Amino acid sequence: MKLVADINIPYLKGVLEPFFDEVLYLPGSKISREIVKDADALLVRTRTNCNAELLEGSKVKFIGSATIGYDHIDTNYCNTKGIVWATAPGCNSGGVLQWVVCALLQISQAKNISLKGKTLGVVGVGNVGNKIAKAGEALGMNVLCCDPPRKRNENLSEFVDFATITQRSDIITFHVPLNHSGADATYHLANDKFFEVIKPNVIIINSSRGEVVETSSLVKSIKSGKVIASALDVWEGEPKVSSEIVKYIDIATPHIAGYSLEGKVNGTKMVVDALSKYFGFGLEPWCPTPDPTSTNIVLNSFVDLESAVAKTYSITNDDTVFRNNPGDFEKIRNEYSFRREFSAYELPSIRFTKGLENLGFMTNNQ
């Protein structure tokens, strides 16, 4: 059997070689129809579009993507052809939480805006959005949650509609999959109409998919002053991102919000387990040896919640690297040093750690 795997899925090399006759590692963008035609399984990331163009006429039976999203997989085609596919839902939710919290605190400091009492609109309340909602409360914000599919399917009366988000939110953060059609389409969800009806002086955050926010509409609203700050980790047309666009964005990073050590380990764990289960290898539950996430970090010298958060991650460093070299989008991603999530940090039991506990930090109170 043959396995084709993205070379940038960490901790994978050496794990599956005993079970396959050939294991081929390639950059995601180099995984082609010719390469996969005699492959039995693929392990990919978002850069590999798994559709008819790639898969038609191949032997592929299983696709595993070490990512939360799956808009790069033509699921209808796979289902029709009997190709089993699996992703890693929630694998990097802690990393995205950290990125969003750091973005909020950085914007708050740079713009001299207090977050307390502001209304945070969370659009998409899955693994990531749920954590963001709890973090918003920990930071003293009023939180509105919008997730139409969940509201319908789970009868969640406390969830609001999208119109309420636009009318009442001071900060709007997107955590949705990319859907081009249907009742829950998210393509260009934030378009000209959206920016016309939002409140003045809104902060926009997007770490879901670039196409959820229509770039030209966002830039227009930034220029007019209606949007006072923005943080983008995802971009229309990425990995090609114009420096002319970046200059209007307060915090700009190259799709690395979820690039935590824990997130990467989780993503690899989940696709290895799914592949092992499908082929009957008996590896699950698999974990890298030694587990790089098994050691926590004791954090002692900080004076408040903001300084504790800042010690875990400098979002401004990531912004500077990307802002100075937007053409190096893929290079920056592929060479990124995975950071540790809030959950890796242990804090002493002092008066303001309750808010930090709610962000996921470990404390002596727990």
C-alpha cells in the first residue's frame, strides 16, 4: 500500500512506515493527480484540494486532514466515490483562543479602548467559538452568540440571529466554516450590506476562512472610519496577500492562529487514529513519544491578567514578521515555531487568577 502525506504534518515521520510499502512526504501544494493515482491513503492540510481533479481515477480509499475545516475536501465527490474522509475537529481551538484573546488585548491597548462592558458578537459557536464566548465573559464583556444551524438543531433560545449581531456588537469575531451556498452560506458573510448596518466604531476579527469577509468591503469600512480596528489571520486568495491590503489591518498574521504545539499534536493524533481505525492497524489511541505537550510551564512573574497572557504569546511579533514579508506567507507558516497554549501554563493562586482559569490557564485553585 502507498501513503502520500503532507511533509508539514508534525510528528508523523516514522509512525506509519511499518504499515505501508511506500510513504511519500511532499509539500501540500505539490500533491498532484499523478502522485496520488496509485495511493491508498492521503494525509493532508488545507493546501491540498481533494476534489475530482486530484482524485479521479486514483486508488485513494481514505483521506485524513489534520485540520479543523474541510472546505478543501469535496465531500460530495468523496461520498459518491466511497472515499472515507476524516478531519480533526477542535484540534487547534486552544491556539485560536489564544490568538483572539491576544488580538483583543493588543487592540485594546493600542487604541486605548476598555474591553469591559463592550458587546462581543461571536459568529459560529463550535469548538473554537464556544471557547471565545467564555473568554469574552472572562474579560468582562457582554457576549452574544450566533450559530443558526445550532440554534435550529439544538433549540438554543439564548442564541441570537445575525441581524442582532450586526446591530448590537462592538466587536465581531468569526468562527465559521466556509459554505458557498444554502441557508447557512458564509461566503462573503461580511460584505457591503453587513458593513452598512453594523454599529459605528466596530472591531472586526477573522480567524476562520478568508472568504468569509469580503476584503474590499472591509477596507472601505476601515477607510471610512466605521471599522476602528481589525485583526485578520485568514485572507481571500491566500497564500497570495497584497501588502496594500495588509497595511490597513491592525493585526495581520499568515493563517497561524491555531499553530500551537498542542494543536499540532492533536491534529496529528486525530488523523493517525482515524487512519489506523480505517485500515485496522491498531495504533489508536496514538500519541507521539515522548509527548511534547506533557510538560507544563510555571509562570510566576506577572502583575495582572494582561501581562500573564502576554508572556505566553507575542502576537505583535507574528504581525511584524508577516507585515514586513507578506510574500513569504507559506514560508512563514511552514517555518513557524509552535507556541504553547494557555493550558500549558501553571499560575500561583493569587487574587486575579479566576479570570485566567476561565481562559484555560492552570492554577493552584484547580
